[in-house]
Amino acid sequence: MPELPEVETALRGVSPYVLGKRVREVIVRDKRLRWPVLDTIHELEGCRIETGTRRAKYLLFGTAKGTLLLHLGMSGNLRVLPAETPFKKHDHLAITLEGGKQLRLHDPRRFGAALWIEGDPMDHPLLKDLGPEPLGDGFTAEHLQAACKGKTAAIKQVIMDAHVVVGVGNIYASEALFMAGINPRQAAGKVTKPKLGKLVKAIREVLAASIEMGGTTLRDFLNESGEPGYFKLTLRVYDRAGEPCRVCKTPIKRIVQGQRSTFFCPTCQK
DNA sequence: AAAACTACCTGAGTGC
DNA sequence: TGCACTCAGGTAGTTT
């Protein structure tokens, strides 16, 4: 599910309801997420949530005492509901706020995470070695060129490596490579400089456009108001194997790279 | 150092 | 209806 646009959409959706609110109670209904949810999560109780930010696909809710880090994994979503709303299966974490609302983490596959961090969250092992934000100033053509230099790994694998740039998931990796006219199997070190420049631009554009539209929806993602996003309607190659390329009509191909599906147009992406 | 692979988990869809 | 199978948006951690 959540690629970066969905995570950003979730953050924007819940922020108005949680920012400035004090946490009454943290309810752990199932601690078996990617890592066991520790009892330290209850340190959040009594704290006022002062900030809501995102780093890569991690959500950070800051208080004076520490930071709540959430990750939505493959199948997670956040909802804000009246605290008395019956729990659904897979509602693993619930944070009751002053005023009677509750922030809930729902995650069928349980690849998500919930951690309590004291001190600067950017020093946390999960965050300290991450590459630049794709929509930030640090993600430049020069940066990507330096990261690709001499690499034999496929360009798709490289742009999905969080040490190179964060937030480029499986859908948008395929989409951006199509937009830049790059074959996903090409060795990163062999992609020309101008193409890498185009790729930076494509990654920024596709992510920004999807955030604008409220995130792509596949399967179980619902945005904060319960309405699905509509970006899937405009996907260029992802999940379109056998269908005609929107530019040249060549059938879109599906291959497997690093145990993940890749979609591309053999004509437009040389 | 870099690349390849493993592990974690449920649910939807397909074919018989 | 049921069973067996494949596939799915992520990524830390391990092995080669």
C-alpha cells in the first residue's frame, strides 16, 4: 500500500485532529508489528502532540518528552475516529486524544511499526543513514549521478535504495523510469547524465502529482475521509502488463527485479 | 563495498 | 464451497 504519497496524505489527513492535542491513553491491541511494540510506547500518555512530520515513509509525532514513530508497512492506514467506535480486526494501536477522538493504526499484514523515541529522532538508527527526501533540495541530478557512478545494479534497484533517495516505492519507480525513458534493467552506472537528470525530475513530478491527488489507491488504502484516491487512473505502466503503452501502443511488459514486479514499455524505454 | 537474498504477515484473486 | 496456489504498496537484516 502506502507509497510516499499515501504516507504524506495520511499525515496531512490526521494532522488537524492530533496536533496540539494531549494523549489520554495508548491502547496496544496487538504488539506483534514488524518489531514488538514496547511498553515504552505508553510514555506518550499525558504528552501533547506538538509536531507531525514525515521522514521517508516514517511518520513522526513530536512531544516535549519524546517522539512517536509510525510506519504503515505494506498494508497500514491511519484513521481518526470517535473513541467509542468498535475496533475492527487489525486495528492494532489506538491513541485516545483529549476531546474524545482516537487515532488508529490498522495494518492487516503487520509490517508496520510503532516506536517511542527519546532524544533527536534523526539520530535514531532507522533514520540516521537515510538519503535525501525526493521532494527536497538535497535530491539533485548531481546527487543521483554520484550515487549511480560505477554501480552495476539495475537503475530501478538503485532508486529504490533508501540510502540513495527515500520514498521511491515499487509503483513510482516504474512510473518515473517510464517518464524518463530509461530501461529499468540498465546498470545504474551506464545511464547517461542527461537521463539521470530527467529521472530526478520525473521522480519529483510523479510523487508531487500523486500527493496532489491524494495518493494512489490499490486494494486497502483509504484516505482520512474514507474516500479512495484516484491516481491509479493515471498510472502509465504500473500494473498494465499487456496493455498498450499510452505513448506508442507497444504492449507493456512485466519483469521481476529483486523479487518485485517491474513494468515498462520496451519501445519507449531503451 | 556492493549485490543478492531472506524474513516478516494476511487477504484477494485464480484455477481446479 | 473448498483447497492449493500466486501475488501484493516495504525494508531491515543476513549472506554471498
